[in-house]
Amino acid sequence: MKPPTGILIESPKITVSANTQFSLNYNAILSKSIDTSLVFKSNVVDSLQRSFDVVRRKGNYKGLSVAIGIPDVGFWSYAGGESGTKIPLSVSTKFHALSVGKIFTSALLLKLIEDGSLSMNMTIDRWFPDFPRANEITIYHLLTHTSGIQTYEALKEFSNNKFNAYLPTDLVKMASVYPIANQPNTYQSYTNTGYVMLGIIIEKTTGITLEQAFHQYFIKPLNLANTVYCGKGNTSMIDVKGYHNNTISNQNQWPLAFAAGPFIATPTDLILLYNYVLSGKFISQTSITIMLSEMNLWKLNPNVYYGKGIYLIKDLPSGNYLGHSGGYDCFRTCVFYNIEKNIFVSLMSNTDDFEIEPAMFYFTEKIIKLLR
């Protein structure tokens, strides 16, 4: 019997035009390298740790792990609450970083473009010849979520068996059944399928697996002790179980999101990874500007614009925030950079009762006040 087909949830579709775009130049970013051994002064640390308990209680986060870093100023990390396992929650506890990893998929694509191995306007028919409108969809469209391709997790075919059941090619094939009615780049609609396709393109271009590529380009150069690629053999390294409505989830498997969510990590390592990209040490300043150019209005929020694997929350009282969040059943993650104050903040929680961004804003505003 064939599995039922159909779209469970339609992602918001936002028309793309010059009036719905925003570009950010690298010159607005001041980031230098992060040094995790340079800690904040004791009074700052004490205040942050007291604030941690307030945030965890107000957000009903059963478990919460946080890291804050400011180049040349200091670093702080802390974790507390319930892990849902026999292993206590600590700053070394690894979570699935979920869609935060899109930042690094995008950065690696831009690295390959920078090296001349790919170009932004390459159409995907050379890798996916049978996909609808493959001769019109480009790498640019996949990076910016403007391809029109259905996101796989919204499909009935995926929802029947969503844990560890599909190869990346299965997910692409699943989405290929659905025609693309509009010409690419006419609207923005978030699609994990597009980032899975980018992972396949990375593998075909480099001649190595995505796991090998992320290890070679990110994990090894930074000597990250608490980051691994999220492959089927590594999901056992996730040290937490999730909570929903104060009840622990029986979920003991994870969807393998491939290039749409490639890392298992800690908040500290996510900051190191993100700082590596924004500091210009991994890709050039020109490539970072490309990453942040022609950012499209996202989710009908006039202050949020999505670029290439990264988004901007602009014009808040505490400044402009650049980064990505991730969410899945019982879990929330994020890493953001406050441009004006040069602050990196990352949080990971095993609770989905409350969004993670408000806690991120709180900690950023707190450290700004403490360092005045």
C-alpha cells in the first residue's frame, strides 16, 4: 500500500520584491575571534548565574544551557535543570543544534563558490535532473528558500515514519512529487528540502561525505571537543531527552536532518563555530556580505529578514541580531550575534513550552547593562 500523500502544513509564502528585501554589509560587523578562556569579572558572572534561574523559571525550561561571548572582553557558560536522563545537565551536554546548522551549510557553500568549485547561479538540473523546474532553480534559490520546493517535514509521506528512516535522496524524491507552480524567486517559503539538496551538492562537489566535509572544514580546524556531525551513528551522543507540558518525552530517536541541521553541539561550540564564520577566518568578507545581501522578509514580520542560511532581527531597542534558531518536538536552540555590542549568545533547551529567542534577548540585554 502506498503511503498517503499530501501537504500537512503550508509554509508561509511571502512575495519577493525590492520592497521586501534588506542587505547588510560586512562593514557593520565588528567581530574578532572569541577566547573562551577569557572569563567575565566575578560580579558579572554572579549576576548572570542569578539571572539564569529567573529565565529558566519564567520560560519553564526544564533544562537550559547558555553561553555568552564578547571578543576581547569575556566568556561565560552555564547549564542547569533536568536532562531527562541519568546524566546531569552541564555545559558539556550535547544537544541537536537543529536548524542553527544552516548557517554552516550556507558558509560551506559560499566557501566552495569562493574557491571556484560552484557558482550561485548554477541550476540544479546537473544534480537533480528529474526534479520539477530543475533547469530554473539555482543554488541561490536553495540558499534563500526561494525555490518553491516543498519542505519535507510538512508532507504526509514523511510524517508516517520521521525518525531515522530516510536517506537524503528519499527526502528529495518525496518533495519532487509536488509541482512548483510559481517561477523560482517569486516568493520566499522556508524549506528544509532545499538544504538537504545543498548537502547533496556539497558531497558531489567535494567528493567526500557531508560528515567528512563538516569535520574537515569546521570541527577539526577549531578542535571542537563537543561537536559531532548529526549522522545516524552519532545520535546516541545527544545527552538529553525532551519535555512537553512538564512531561518527559519517550522520544529516543532523532530525525536525520542532513545539511538542514548537521550538528550535535553545545552552546559554547556553536559560538566558536559562528564566530569562525563571522570573523572572516573561514570565508572572506566579500562572501559574508553575499551571505547577508538580498535578505527577504520572513514570516510577515517587518523586522525579520532571511538571507542565505542566516537571518536578521532588526531595530530592537538593544540592537540588531544576526543568527539562526532551531526547533523540533520538545527542543529549542539558537545562536545570535548582537551587531552593535559585538555579543554572541547561544542557548539550547529540552523544552518547547516557550520560544528560545526571548531568553536570548534577555541575556543579551542583561550583559549590556552589566558592562556599562
